[in-house]
Amino acid sequence: MDRNEKNRLKEEIGEFIDLKYGRFTDEEIGKLHDLVQNREEYNGKSNSYSREYKTFDSEDTYRVNETNTYTFRSDENGIRIDHETVKDWDDGQHDTFTDSLTKGRDILNALGRVFRK
């Protein structure tokens, strides 16, 4: 891909994804451009991953069930991947953490978690 083509694609991608302060290979630009071109098809696609582990503090040992959910979103605000982590502790504690990945590099890093086959 020549420089002019890459700049044209980055401009098109930049309408939906924050590319500021990022350096991207030709392959990465191709992946992001594919997301932009197929955003309606991908919208709402989601994958969840669960794991169980033990942790401890000075008083006790706890068993934790953790579920991470990654969801592709496309709307008037652009493209993002919403990430939610839910932790259920064996003592009854329930924690939920959410964040939205909007930068190009963050989206590329999370793509495998959303579109894993």
C-alpha cells in the first residue's frame, strides 16, 4: 500500500475510530478499514469468557468467578468495543467494571476477543 492510499484509508477510518497518536502497519489499517466497511454487520457481536481462580488476603482465601464480555458497537458516536468484567466472589461480593475501547490501537488489541472463532 502506498503512502497516499494509506492516508486516504486513515482519513476514512478516522471518521469512526480515533487514530490519534497511533502508528499502524498496512495490515492494521486494512483490518480497521474492514471494520468501518462492515460496521453494521458487526454491530452487537459479542463474546464472553469465564474463568475461576483463587485469591487471598490476610484473613482468608476466596474463590472468584470472573466473566469478561466484549461487544462491538457502532453508532453515531463511532466504533467502539465495550468491555465488561463481572466478578462473583464466594463470600457474596459482586463487582462489575465497564469500559469502552475507542482508540485504534485498543480496538485492534481487543479484536481477537470479540471475533474469536
